[in-house]
Amino acid sequence: MAAYLLRRVGYGFLTVLGVLFLLFVLFFAVTNPDDIARKAVGERARPEVYAQWKINHGYDKPLFLNRDFAGSDARRYTDTLLAEHYRRMLTFDFGRSDADDSSIAKRLWDGAGPSLTLTVPLFALGLVAGIALALFVAFFRETYIDRAVLVLCMLTMSVASLLYIIAGQYLIGMLLKWFPISGFDPNPAIAARFLALPVLVGVISGLGADVRFLRTVFIEEMSRDYVRTARAKGCGDARVMVRHVLRNALIPILTNVVVQIPFLFTGALLLESFFGIPGLGALTVEAIQGNDFSTLRTMVYLGALLFIIGQILTDISYALADPRVRLS
Amino acid sequence: MHWVSNAIVVLLAAGAVWVARYAARDRFWRENAAQLWRRRRLAIVVVAVYVFIALLDSISWIDPASEANALTSGRPRTIIDRIFRPETFKEASYSAPLARVAFYGGQPLAHPGAHLLGTDLLGRDVVYRTLKGARVALLIGGLTSLVVIPIALLFGVSAGYWGRRIDDAVFFAMTVLASVPSLLLLIALIMVLGKGTVQVCVALGVTGWVHFCRIARGETLKLREADFVAAARALGVSDVGIIRRHILPNIAHLIIITFALSFTALVLSETILSYLGIGLEGSWGQMIDQARNELSRTPIIWWNLAGASIALFTLVLAVNVIADAMRDIIDPRTRREER
């Protein structure tokens, strides 16, 4: 197990290095740092301002090779943007935003809270609703109930998420006036009112795909021998579904769910920006609209890092939950 | 630029004829296609209509009639443009569907009742814009995938077939690309490459490539050990011959299903890009994005949103339905479960 763990984490780290290289190519080699600087300080800024901005934001070095140093000097390779990029990202020193000079680390810290207050209920409710509905449908498989829900899932899957948000805000927020259309408050009691609508919209927009996936998992479990055994010894239908099918199906569900957990931190891009929740998703949207490359770069890096961690956690939980999995 | 789009239409038509002739020779494809047609006739017709509209909007040329109008002179006009003649629209702003009286801005309408779904803020016909969106949607979902699939197959199949170093390299590249959440990667690519049709398609291709590659690699790994591949190798068939005759035909169905699913994902994710301001010009996503604030006007402007979202929903639903039926027909494992 220890060797497996070590190898898995080692490969994960290698992947992080690969992602960082990809980001370097995209954000430093393809986009010219000069262009970023020019966009930030304006076309007509004096050369000193422009040079100072590049120094402040760490864009003032050569990309791969620093020719200021002699061939034998190690700084020829370490005093470059590439080395600097790796050093800063790996030590979580994200520097300052290209758009407004604020500290990125602080903005991330401030945004994580509101993001979590949206994504955690969204994730939990979505999971519970999906499992409940899928169990129900699997129980009534091959009947009209099953067919109707499957058609409904297909219909809801074909609607763009943007439309769910627009429809939710219009119908529930504007016409019915059940909940405020958008806004946020750090006080949880008030925030709950603001969060109700985005959570509802998010759960509904994701439900179709979840139910279809979970239904196939449950139906696959229901054809197993142990279900027949349980029935033969006189278990009731409900007990078979919850005690036997659901419990055994939790392994494939778990592996599918664990990978999503790290993403709760990065927030929901569209929901946050539409419903005025000052989280990390809204921060990303702001960065896109404001040409804020350093913030965007950091968000992409964090997203990838969390995904890789999620994958490692999934593999470990899989190995723990299912002793048959080969650790080779 | 209009000859590029014309050339693509010709290439696509030639490709479609070649695929149809190839599929007609093979019993597997002939029977499955017939079964698909029997089961999901309506969805196939719907997709065919969208493709037809997109093709009509891709063929364009310049002629004396275009030169006569100042708005269109020197510009190629597509067949859709020639049918709708947008240069003759005289509305300056909103007009309700089939409007008979002026209601917006107090100006009398130049063409009351002429617009089936009314006009948008700038007086453009909504039906016309919706139909034009079909081409953009198929460009995002279809053409991007068609360009990316051969590249993904090349990498995926060679990684699965030869293994070792090639596999290590391809697998690492796939892991790295798949580690970045696809929407964030897409946004980063577009931000870096710049906005524009080609750039957005390249970005979509880079992110979508991994999906096809992973499936090609996985299936090739399995097929490499199959008896018929061993038999072909024993008979002295070359590696390239084995890949061409035995491996590619056996992963084609999976690639087609993945294509259909990635198509819907691409078209849907374009709406998010449009909201972020980095979508494609003239897409349904852009129409929806522009229309989202019009719901709070009085009288309420619903037709922009309705036109784009119904067109988008119908296309995505039809492709989803077809993909689902294909999976049922081809993959016997799910067939046993569902029936």
C-alpha cells in the first residue's frame, strides 16, 4: 500500500509539473508578457512606468535562458521566467493581480468562503436528490414511471445551463418573488435566503445526468446474485433497495463523487456570477472580463491541482473500499 | 474567405459520400444504421434539417445583385442571406412577432407582420439570426471534432498498439490536459489565443482531443490482445495493415458515439463562453446572452431568447437522443440492462 501510495503521489506531482509547463507555454510564451504589460498600463504610458510594472509583476526576465550570466553560471537557467513561474506556483506565492494590483492569495482566501457556502449545499442536495430519484426509478425499471423519468432526464440534459439560470431568476425571482434574485451576505441566516435560488437552479440543472448515471449503476447492482438471495430470504423491497443495493452501489458512486469534492473550493462559475456571490467562480469571471492573466493563471493552476488531488483521493478510497483492486 | 467555407462544404459532401459507400458495403454498419433509422427517425430528420440549413448558410458567392446594394457590395452572400435579404430590413429596433402596430420607440414599423419571430434590438430578424446560428453551432460541435478525431486516433491508437515509450508520452500528455478542468482550460486557451472563430475552434479542439484519445487508446489496448489480431499478425499482416483493417473498424462505433456526446457538450459549453464574452460571433449562445436582460423590459421581449434557445435545445436533444439510441444498438451490455 505504501509503495502504491508513493508511486501514485509521485505521478501526481509529475502531472502538476506538466500542468505548470502547459500554463507557462500558454501564459508566457504564447501571450507575450509585453502585451500583458501594455494592456495593464495603457498604450501611452512612459517607458519607465512600463518597465516598473513588469518588474513589480515579475514579467521582467527572459523566458528560458538568461544571457546576462556566463554559460557556467547556474543563474543562467534559474533567473528566468520559467524557473520563477515554477518556484512561485509550487510555493503558492501567487503575487499580485494584473488588473488591480491586489494580492491574489488574499482574494482567493476571501472568495473560498462564499464559494463553499454555495457549493457544499449544492453538492450535498444534488447527491441526495440524485440518489433518491435514481433508486426510485431503478425500483420501477421497465415501467412507464421509469420511461417518463428517463425522457425527462434527457430533456433537462439538453437545456443550456445559462437558460436554467435565466429561467430561475425570471420565474422564481421576478414573477413569483419567492427569493431575492441575487446578492450575498456573510451572515449565514441572511445568506440562506440568497443561496436558495442558486442552489435550486444548480441542483435541477445537474439532476438529469446524475440520475441517468446512478440509475445504470443501481440496475447493474440489482441484477447481482446477492439481491436474489436477499429476496429469497424474505427481505422487503424497500429493505433490499436501501440495505443491499444502495450499500453495494456506494463504491462506484463514491469513486465518482470524491473527484468532485476538491472542486467545491473553486466554486461555480456561472451561478456565482449571475447570483452575485463573491466567490472564486465570480473572481474567475471578473479575471476573464478584465484581462487579468495572473489571476486566471492561478485559478487554472488551482483547478488542476485540486483535480489531481481528487484523483489521488479517488484511487486511494477505491483501493480502501474494494480489496480486490490490484495495487500493481 | 468565402471560398474556404465553400471548399469545406465540397469536402464534407465528398466525405459523406465516401462514408456512406463504405458503410453500405459492411453488414454491421448497414444493419445498425437501418435499425437506428427505424428507432429514431424524427431525431435524424431534425439533425438533417440543421445540417441542411448550415450548408445553405455556408455556400456563398458575390454576384451583380449583391453589388447593386450598398450594404452588401463586395461581400459574398450565402443562400440564407439571399432568401431573407437582411439588407432590405428597415426596422431600427424591436418589432414583435407578426406585429401589425408600432409599439416600440413610437416609429411606425416598415414591415409590420413580416417577421415571424420579430426583430432584435438592432432591427435584425430573429428567424434569420436563429437560422444563421445553426452553422455556428455545427462548426463548434461538428467541424471541430471532425478535425480533432484523426489526430486523436493517430495518438491514441499508436499509444495503445505500440505501447512503451509512445504510450508513456501520450498518456502523460493526456493526464496533464485532462487534469485542467476543461472549462478553465478552454477559457485560458481563448484568452491566450484571442477571440475569433478559428481560435475558439482550436481551443475546443485542444480540450476535446483528450476524450477521443483516451477511448482510442483504451480500446486499442484491448483489441491488441484479441485473437483475430494475433491471427492477422501470424499471417504476416503489417502493423499498419492490422491497425487499418482490424483496429480502426472496431473502434469506429465508439468514436461515433463519443463524437455525438462531445458535440452536445461543445454546443452547450459555447453558451457559457458567450456569457463570458469569448464566444463565437452569431452563435445562439450570444443571442441568449444578449436576450437575458430583455426579459425585464415592458412589454417583455421574449422572442430573441425563445428563438435561440428553442433552436439550441432541439438540436442538442436530437443529437442526445441519437447518441443514446446508438449506444443501445451497438453496445450489447447496455442493451441487456435496458431491455
